[in-house]
Amino acid sequence: MVVRAAAVGALLTPAALLYPRQPPRHSVRSTPDKQRSRPSFPWRLFDLAHAEASRDSEATPLKSVKTRIDTLPDIPAAEVRQHGRDASKIYVTYGDGVFDVTDFVDAHPGGRLILLAAGRALDPYFESYPQHKQHFVYEMLSEMRVGNLVRDQQWVEEVDKKSAHFAIDAAYAHQPSRDDRLIVRSERPFTAEPPAQLLVREQNTANEIFYVRNHMPVPRIDEDEYELEIVDVHGNTLLQLSLEELQTQFEKSCVQTAIQCGGNRRTEMDEVQLVKGGVWGVGAIGNATWCGARLNDVLQYAAEQSGRDVKQVMRDVRHVCFEGLDRDVATDTHYEASVPVEVTEGSADVLLAYEMNGQRLGRDHGFPVRVVVPGVVGARHVKWVGTIRLSKVESESHWQQRDYRVVQTLDEAAYEAAPSIQYMPVVSAICDVQRRGKLVQLRGYAWSGSGSGVARVEVSCDDGKSWQAAELLPTGADAGEDLFAWRIWSAELRVEHARQVMCRAVDASYNAQPAHVRDVWNARGLVNNAWHRVVVDDAVDANNAP
């Protein structure tokens, strides 16, 4: 038999229910209160907590607990606050009820944690710990009731804030384990990048150190219950696919491509003027071989299943929107982004990926399915994708309309005037710097979202007066199949008195990097593709990149 909790506040462990039946040893209330009588503690109901088994469903609160009782006095919220943890009488509220729990504090199975709610509302705690929502708990509360709560605006705001906080805590309670080598930039939501030196050891970035940019808590998804929905431009469901169907009914296609966060190398922009955005060094990028079903194949099949030709289904479509299963509990919104339909129709490499470097996707990287759009900013590679919606307009989500746009100011007019970031420009970075005497060995990456491939990388130690070609290392892919992959490069420079080295790249369409960060500065610190500069120390430095 599972013993259930008799608790009015936060519960720690069912073992707490093994307390012996005895009155509290130390009463919080030291003197009688002559103004308002207090009900005696209901030991009869407390016994039930030890005897009854757990219920699978939540009980409906008794009217005597959560609703107003006209025969009881009204107690203003300000007065309830005065009965906090240091008062002689301890009050809590639930719904419209006010309860004197003074004699229950020491008997509470969760110990004195009940004092977290002293002078405050129980409602957020009950929502966070639903095991409290049991009939016998409501009966206990009903016998401790002393009045009706009269809320003020401060009370309402405090309850809302606490409820939101608990909901967020619950959402983050089951996050995946992460590699200790990652440099954590934010815990909630989780963002992290690898040390720069590790980033360029192999052509494909190891899954466990691939950068992570989450916008919300990582959802817990049962692969057997996963379903991908395809919705047409009129809002009608064309198709629903399970993970197994996605993996077995469509040809498996693979593409080697880098994915880069729009904020990669953001911290360099702060040297010009502070920007708004999370901290990123050079590691908010990674290269991998992604495998899955082609989006075009899935859309073709969806049209056929609806009895229509794919051209008919796509006739009025201008954008393809991807909605993730990750959810912001405070606003009840899901992450969503979109790409112009030309991006998907013009490429056979846009994937609904379920594998990364030969392994199934990790939770931080979108398990069970994520979108991979080669060349496009990472924000559009929606993870945990649950819905694909064909649309006449681009996504109306915050992340499409008020983020991932290059603006000089943060006002609405600037965002409305700026286009959404899609394909990424050519970029390069120095990740590993080792000096031995007058020789400096460099290693880094270069990438272009144009799909034309990187043509060359050059390095300099005299502030760009002269340049030396770097060696581009092979990608391991067949010719023509690595145009969206990054290129790892290496170079060796003879440095006399220079304190700084730099790199630049050119892609096969002859797009080149701008010389200075000031030329690409923007208020959000996005799309920094200026020449990359690092300081060279006299000593051997295995990781001198930011």
C-alpha cells in the first residue's frame, strides 16, 4: 500500500507520514487569541493520513474549504500577511478560505516547510504538489478554517508570480544530463558552447559537445506517442505521422552541414557598444551529419493522402512554419519559426532529422525529430518539431517577429522594417592558438550559408597588411555533397613582435568577410562575421579564442 501525504504545504517525502500520533511538542502559539477563536487541531483526520492509500485522481475541494462562507468573518489580505512565520498565530489561505494552522505546523509531514506558505496562499503549492489535492486534506483544512479572504492587488500579483515560478520549476525538473566540458552560458533556458579548442578537433562536432541553444525547458517526449502533424494553408490537417512512420515510409537522406546560432561571436560586439543578448564566444556553431526524411517527400505524401496534387496544396503557400513541442509555461506558447517556401522547395536537403552523427538525436538537440535547413540561421532549425504549418505569411511568433533580425535600435519600427535572418554569411574563427618560439600554430573553422562552399581562408599577423593562405582540411564527404559543411583549417605563422593574429574567409561565390566588427554591429549582436582577431601570448596557449 502506498501511503499518501497529509500535507498543507510543500511535501518532501512519504516517509514523513510515519510520524507517531502525538500532539506537537512545541506550539508556535504561546498565548491565547481573544479576538478570533481557533479550531482545535483535527487529530481524527490526521490519523487518516497514515491509514489511507494513495488515490490516482485528484479530489474536488470541499465547498467548506475553497469557497466563501457567509457565516465566517472577512479577513483582509493585509491581516493574513501579519500572520506569517514569526507570528503567534500562523495563517494560510486556499481559494477564498483563511485557515489557522498554528497547531499543525509541527505535525506537518513535510516538517516546518509549511511555513513557506505562512501568511500567504497555499494555491501555488497545491498546484506544484498535486498529491495534496485529496479529500482528507480538504477535510483537515475545513476544520481549521477561520474566515474568508479579501484579496488586494498585491495578493493577486504575489499568487500569480509564485504560481508561475512553481510552474517553471516543474517544467525544468527533468532536464537531460550534459557534458561537463560545456561552457554553460545560461541554466534556464539552457545554453552552452564547447571550449573553442575542442570544437575543431574533428570535422564533425561530437554530439555531447555540440552547442545547445534552448529557448524553453526541454520537453519530455515518448517516442511511441510522438506525432508530427502537417497542416495546410487553410488550417486543415493533411497528415499525421508517428516516428516509426517517418523512419520507415520515407527514404532516409543525409546531409553534412553546420548549424550556427545567430548570436555566435556576440561578445566581440560589446567592444564596440554593449548589445542585448546572451553571451556567446566562437562556439555557438557545430558541424554534423544529419539524417532523416526529406521535407519535400513528406509534403508530397501529405498532399497525396489528402487526395490533392502537391502543386495544388502549395499554390498559396509563401512560408513554411515549424512549431516545436517545447513550451513556455508562463505564456503557454510554443517555440515557432518559419522559412520562405523557396528555401524548402529549392533544396532536397531540408530534413526532418532523427539522427545526428549516426546516433538518434539527443534530447537537447531535438529528440525525436528536428528540422534541419542547411545554410539557414540556427533559430529556424526547430527542435522537437510537432507541427508543420503551410502559410501565406511568415510565423507570427516572437522569435520570428521580434528576434533574429538585425536592428540598430530595439523599437518596434526597427523590427518591422528589418527582414528575418535566413541564410547566413561567410564566417571564420580562430579556435586553437599554440605558440612555440616565433612560430604560432593556428586552427579554426570557416563556413558559409550560401551553399557554395568555402573557397579559401587566410591568416595575418600584421593587422591585415599581408595574408597567408591556410590549409583547408578535407570534409570526408563526396565532392559536391559538403557545400553546407564547415571547413576546418590550419596554418602556421612566423611571428616576430606581433601580439595579434587574425583570419578571414571567402566562399566560392566570392562573398568575403568585412574587416571590422564595427561594420556589422547591431543592437542584438547578431550575425557577427567580421575578421576574427585573437591576442597571442608568449607562452603556449592551447585555447586563446574568446
